[in-house]
Amino acid sequence: MVEGLVGITSTGETLRVREVWSENLDAEFELIRNVVEEFPYIAMDTEFPGVVARPIGNFKNSREYHYKALKMNVDMLKLIQLGLTFTDAKGNLPRWQGELCVWQFNFRGFRLTEDVYAQDSIELLKQSGIDFHVNEHRGIDVQRFGELLMCSGIVLNEDIHWITFHSGYDFGYLLKILTCLPLPASEAEFFALLNIYFPNVYDIKYLMKFCDNLHGGLNKLAETLDVQRIGPQHQAGSDSLLTSFTFIKLSDKYFSGISGVSKHRGILYGLGVDSTQSDWIKTDNSNC
């Protein structure tokens, strides 16, 4: 049996956050390839070492500044964890060996003794239960992960819908892994790449703009909508599951279902056409 936190859903079913390490990476991707066609809505969350740098100099506008900050930090830092939750359009989860499934990928490469990081962000991750020593020894090589992700059927696929919360940095890290390159120099190039690899993206933080009196981070929104959390905050698997459940609830309550959010596809909170916000920059605790 694969490792992972086990919880009970509000309907009384057993759910496991499947921990993915180097030794079971191939087997778990095989499971993912088998479920993606039936469960094409993918909620995603990442954990990373925070935001450590701000660009200096003259910028044409705040939009340019925000993207430069994202690029500077993503290029410099390393992904720690990725959570993926698959559902169908009604919010049903895949099942394996009698358990509902969520995936949590743990990466190696980040070292507390060598890499830069934001101290408060790392403390939050430690408190959530992330063991950086274990990640260093059992974690996934990001290059191998990128190879498997490319042939998994979940990227470069117009039938897949990505569900996120305030996800500029999340997609930044995934694009860095998929392309094996630093992020593009311009925001326009970034969105061109995003639309190739992730044709259908929904950012809940942006969707909240069209809902009366909804403010704050993911946890506050989930509490407002009475969405159950399973697992600890600041672990990517649990956060991706909460993102998924919250999206379904939000869509049903404010948009008459998932079809109602389609006109907001492809817009990330605080970037691109939504770049008028000045307080968007995400640290890994912005979902509080």
C-alpha cells in the first residue's frame, strides 16, 4: 500500500493523499494516465521556498514589475512539493483499491544548507509536516518528473481543465520544469507558453472578483462556503483537494455550474489582463 495521509470525506468515504517519491513515481504516473480521461478537472497547488527577491530599476508599469518578480524568484528557487486532485465535472474523485485518490509529489533538489529561501515560508512548511531531510534522500528528480509529465496526457491537452488559486507562481514552476529553461523574458511570452501547455486554466482568486463579498485566501473562502479540509494546510496534496472542492462549490453557487466560469478561462489573478492589482505577489502562505 502506498504511503499517505488517510481521511474520511463528508460522505463517509476513505480518501488517501498518495505520497509520491522517486521509488514510486513511474507507478503513480501510470495510475494518473489511467484516470485522466474520466477525471479531466485537475486542481493544482505547489509548495516552494517563498519569495526572496524583488526586482529593482525602472519599469514601464506595475504589470511589468509583477512579472519580473515572478520570473526572478522562480528562476532562482526550487519546487518542493506539488499536489494534484483529479475530478469529473461533478466533483467526483478517482478511486483505487477502495480509496479515493489525491496525489502529492515530493521533490529533491532543495537543500536548507545550500539554497536561498524565505525563513517564514520554510517554518510554515516544517510545521505542516514536510521533512526536508527525507525529501533530499527520497524525493523526485524534477527532470525525470518533467519527462513523465510531458507524456502523461495532462499537459498539452485541450480536454484538461486546470483549477488553481492565485497561481502565477505555481504555473511558473511547472513551465520551468516542462521547458527545462528559465521563464520567458516577457509576460506575453509567458502566457503564450501557458496557453500551449495548459490551454484551460481557472484561477479561483480571480473568479472571486465576480462574487459578492468574497475576500481573502483559500482557507477563508473554503470556510465561507463550508468546504471540508482533509489534511494539513501548507501541504500541496491537501491544498489541491481543498482547491478542487472549493471550485465546485463556488461554481455551483455563483456561476450556475462549471459552464458558467468558462468566460474567465486563461486569466491568472494579478497577471496579464488582471494585472491592475498591486498586492498580488504570492508567498506560499497566501492561501491562509
